[in-house]
Amino acid sequence: MLAILVVLNEHIYLQVALPKGLPWPRILTLPDGGMRGVYLFFTISGFILSLPFARRALVNTPSAPAFSYSAYLKRRVTRLEPPYVLTLLLRFILLLTVMRAAGDALGPHFAATLFYVHSLVYGSMSTISPPTWSLEVEVQFYLLAPFLAGVFRIRSPFHRRALLVIVTLGFALFANSLSINSPRLALSLAGNLQYFTAGLLLCDLYLTCPLRKLSEYAWDFLGIGALALLLWATSRWAIVVFPFGTVVLYLAGLRGRYVRRLFAAPLVSIAGGMCYSVYLTHGTVLAAVAKAFSHFDLSALPMFVQLSMVLALSLIAAFLVGAICFVVLERPCMDPRWPEKLVAAVRRRFRV
């Protein structure tokens, strides 16, 4: 949930507050805007996707079925594609009908976005849905994750972790020095691999517990400190050490006392579970909220009241629509057998 809140904070400012001429509170003005929220997403994605591979290699568990790359890809497609395709298609239709955009100009961009190659082809974020650049990076990682997870086959904990640290640091330095001049690199896995490998390092430390002697309260202290540095540090080196800060933060969420309770709170966990749906829909929702606010003059109200209204209504709308998308589109796709069930239902209907 933390990651989506960082992203929403920046987009609410850009899409709703800025057009109204509202200055953003200093505490909410984060370096790199919402990008740091995306980086948090990348690390947790690296952790979640590599966790089954790490468990198989590092934990003594009963033998699991042989890994199938085709089954792995099928699960990614059936789980994530339907919400993505439908929400992208809806946004494309709205651009054509409500915004009166030219279909012949947007068509190629829609196709490139649909197949996750917009950043590669055009060297820029999608003109259909800018936030989807991060999903293009995620897809690139999905394709390589089973191979990258081969690092867990290294038996020596020291050599395994050293390799992950070196790769993470190397790509962080590369992204900080070179890819900034190349949008295609900056918007690709090559410019963001450090966050995913940080997720692999998190897997290793989570499963093998080399820091088990640290108390829960020590983890709380480290997690809060890491969070402050991740969100507000402005040093030119902050982004280089950012991947390692995410490891500390997430370990605090897994090992700390109060940070773990916060992450496990029902409201936080439920909202976190809907993050994909919120991420897919929030750009369109905030555009609608901005349109609604444009019809009202709030200048007579105190600035604090104006900002509170903008934040509250934007967040409520984003999570409400995201929840609807989650229930209608995303949650049904969590069932691995939904394609077979759908085909069977169609066949029964056809026979009747």
C-alpha cells in the first residue's frame, strides 16, 4: 500500500492540485515524485516472483513439481492480462470519445502499449496511459525471473548474497550515471534491474534469517529510518542506495513488531491487495476528479481545507474505483482455472 500511496500522492498533485493552483505541502513533496513508489513496487515484485524459486532452493521442503516455464507464463497471462487489456481499452475509448483525440494518431500508441513495447518503440511513456511504463518493465522481469532466480542455486550464502549485492549496486550505479541520458534504458529493465535484484536479496535474507538475533524493536527502528531515507533523502547517492533501503524496510515489515503490525493491519492489507487495480485505473479516475473540481471555486476556503478536500476525494475515488475493478476483473482472474471454467460455462450455454 505504501508504494501506491507514493504514486497517488504525486499524481494527485499533478492532475488535480496543480491545475487548481494549489501548492503541495512540503512533507508531501518527495524527491523524484512518484518514481520512488514505483521502485518500491519493483522490489516487492522481485520478492514475490522469486520467492517460490528461493523456497525450492534454500528451504528443506518436500519435492515440488518440476518447474514449467510455459505454465509459469500462462499463469502470468491469465492473472494479469484481462484487467490490463480491459482497462487500457476503456481508457483508449475515453480518449477518443471524451477527449476527442485522433484515432489514427493514437492507434499505434495503443497497440504498442497493449503489447508492452511503447517505451522500447517510442522511447517515452505511453501517451495512452503513462503509468504503464512500469508494467512494461515488470513484464521484462517476468520473462527473466526464473533464470535470475538461478542465483539461489549457489550453495554458499556469502557468495550468493555478495553476487546479489554486487549486481544490485552495479545496476544502480549504471542507472544513475548512464541511463539518465537514454529514455529507452531508463524505462526498461536495464535501468531498473537493481530494484528487482534487491527483491531477490530480500528473499534470501527472509528465508535464511542470517540476522535473526536482531530484536523486533531493532527492526522497527531500522524500518522507520529506512522509510524516512527512502522517501525524503535528496543526496545524489540516495537513489543508488535506494534498493538496499527497500530491503531493510521490507525486512522490518516481516520481522519488526510495530512495522509488521502496521503492514498486516486489515485496512492496509486489503488496500494493498487491490494495488494492481488501483494502479491501472487511478490515472483515469484522477482525470475525472480534476474535471469535477474545475467546476467549483474553492478559493474562498482556507488552503488547508482545499488541500484536504483534494486529497480526501481523490484518494476515496481512486480506491473506490480500484476496488470495483478488483472485484469485477482482478479477483476472478486469481483463480488459476478460470479460463477452463469460462470455456466450460460457454459450452454449457451453447448446448442449451
